[in-house]
Amino acid sequence: MKFHANYGEAEALQLKAALLLYGGSKGISYASVHEPLIDQGGAPYLNSGRPVTMDFLRTLAQELGMRFRTEFLPPEVLVRTPEKTVWWVPAATRIMFFDANRDGRTLSGKSYPHPALVFSLDGQRQLAV
């Protein structure tokens, strides 16, 4: 995976907020956002936090570049988010290349009926059917 970041013009970055995530072995169950305070001449430290709201998460996602541009999607697309795309194909007869009585070196190429299928592609490029 490659990562590229473009910060625009050179500018000194400052600590704006910190997210603290709380949870156990089953995942994250609570998040809080903390504003930084600056001690005289010292390093910043975190103020008391407040619960993270959906509005805060929307703003954070937009500012981190997760905003979608307007798109026209085909009717087969069921879900489209920054991290996942889900689509379906109708039932049809499709060519398949297998034969239970062969060793896999010879492809059968026969047509078989298929039900409607749903595909999902996530942010890690994992395909599920």
C-alpha cells in the first residue's frame, strides 16, 4: 500500500485536538476529544475531554479528505462509502471452468445457472461474494 500526503503550502502545524479511544478486547466502545492547553513555555497538555459526537466525526472525516464528490452510480451499486463498495449482479447462466472428475488441468467451460450474487470490496482490497 502506498500513502501520499499533500499539505499544500508550508505552514507550521499545531496540535488542535486529541482523540482518546477506550475499549477492550472486543473493540472500541467510547471516544473522547480533548483540546490542548499550553503551559507557559512548555509542551502542550490535554484538557479534560468531552464525548465524541456524530457531528464531530463528520467534520473530522471531511477535513481529512473523506468527502465524496457527487457521483452517478449504476443501479447495481447497493452501498458506496470511502471504505466499502457493495454491488450485485442478477441471476444468470454463466460459463464456469471446473469439472469434478478432472484434475484441474483441463477446463470444461460449460454453462451453469447462478443465483443473484452480491459482491463487497473493502478498503483493504478484500473481495467477498
